[in-house]
Amino acid sequence: MLFDLPSHEMLYQALLARDARYDGRVYVCVGTTGIFCRLTCPARKPLATNCSFRDSVRGCIEAGFRPCKRCHPLQGGASHDPLIARLLDRLDADPGRRWSERDLVALGLDPSTVRRSFKRHFDMSFLEMARQRRLRDGFLSLSQGESVIAAQIDSGFESPSAFREAFSRLIGCAPGTLTQGGLLRASWIATPLGDMLAVSSARHLHLLEFIDRKALPRELKALQVALKSPLGLGRTEVTEQAQAELDAYFSGDSARFHTPLAPQGSAFTRRVHHALREIPPGETRSYGELARAIGHPGAVRAVARANGANCIALMIPCHRVIGTDGSLTGYGGGLWRKQRLIEIERSFNPVADA
């Protein structure tokens, strides 16, 4: 995991120096381009605030990043295994193809051998890698207003049922249920730490989560039940404001958010979330300190549950809560993101952000 690796600053310096010692061990993901690279990539170096670092190809791909075409980060495994090189070439030539084990057999390959080789080098199978590429293309098509059939074709799913199943697994509902407009509108927002899903109405932001959060389908279902409204696609002025403020946050301009947020949960939960927003950027609190701040020093577990129930990431900064001993504690977006968010906020100029 990233929090066991060197600091973001050290890794960024290694990127600038094109330090070969990290080749194959660490990858840089660039939020402004949606691409991940080796640290030795010859391309022009991005700003530090637009970079995040991951220790596996799988982590990069699952966060929505595509491999760089200059440094070819997938080719590390390919250089040691002709089988990998052969399949990666085919995947690059036809990224929309729907691969199956039968296709591998038709090429004279043993699916088990292919699976082991890709798992060893990339921590994911070849079929998983191909599926991730296709899903992202389909989601982008839907968010841009394309029909479900067009999105299915764009993503290379020959079977509508397979596309529906893959889509439903990610956000908890079939793509055909998502129409343009409506009370609740969902859209994708790209960030340096991976894509996020934003759900807003005309007045409030109701949800902001990283797309790979496991609880996302459950949160979306609960939101639709609570508001008695189906999920649609599109952006509102609230979404545009959230996008602008997230851009300012990751560019290092401001850690303050003014997007109007919809109240969440019980009165107690809302008090906890208000207290979270009162924690200054760059600072952290323990659950016990948070409980004392709201006048309930004995409600540490209840505070932890309210913290975990937050479904508006970053803007309700539950990432600023750590263990009493200073250790990182559970975070739905991943502990590596939690550490990176804390590092980003500690780099802000308090005077400029006031």
C-alpha cells in the first residue's frame, strides 16, 4: 500500500529525477490527463498537486487511469514474459474487444497460465484488465448523454445483459434506469486521486464518492429511497460549483468548500459532520476529540459510526479523523487516499487559504 512507501514529496522528487530504482515498484497517476506512468517516463513532468502514487498497475487501472503510451508501464512484465507482451499488443490494437477464456484457448494459450502471469506482474488477470478498459469507455459514453446501446457498443460489450451486470455491480442500478435530467443527477468528476461520482439536485450536493468505493451502490440506493427519486444523469449548477472547488483544492489554491451540501442522517450525525467541517485543513482529530467537541465525550463509537456514514467525501472531511495513537484508521476511499489528502492539506498556505 502507498502508506508503506516513501512520502509523496520523496516520490515526486524521484519522478523529477527519473529515478530507475522505483521502476516497476511505484507508478505515478496524473489527474489532469487520466494517465499513469513509470517514474522514469520521459514526458513533461506534471505539477506535484496533480500526481498520486500507487504501488501496483491494478491500483492505477481501478482508479480509472490509462497506461501512458510513451513509457508503457505495462511493458515491464511484457519484457520478461512473451505471453504478456503478445496479449498486451492485442489489447492495445483492439481495446473494445470482449475477451473470454475461449479466446485465449483459440490462441493456443492456457487460461490458467495467463491468469497466473498477469496476476504476478499486475495483480489482476488479463480478463479483468480488458474489462476495466471497456467499462470506463461505457461509463464515459453514458455521462456524455449517449444511449445505453451506444455506451454498450463503445465499451465493447456484445451482450446487453453483460453490460447491465457490470454497470450494476459498480453503482447498484442498471444503465437503462438512468435518464438525462431528473431531481437527482449523477456525473463523473476526474481528480488526481481517481474518478469520483457526484450526485446533486438543483440546490444541494447529495453524494460525492470515489468511484471504486465498495459502499457506493448501497449509498446510491439509500439516497434514492430517502428522496423517493430515481437517479438520472447530468450536471447542475451545484455540480459545476463542486467541480470548480475540487479543481482549486487539487491545484493547491484552496481547501475551503462552499458548495451547498444536503443534510445527512440524524441530528446527531449532522452535528458530527458539522464538527468535521470545523477541523482546519492540515489538522487532524481523534474520534475522542471529535466526541468532546460536540459535547458527548462518551459517544466515541457513535461518532465513529457517523463518520463512516458520510457520503460526501472531501467536502465533509472525514479523512481528517485518525486514531488516538496517530495512526491512520479506516477510510472508505482507501487508506492511501486518506494519507494523500492529509499531505495535500498540510502543504496549503494557511494565509492564502483564509
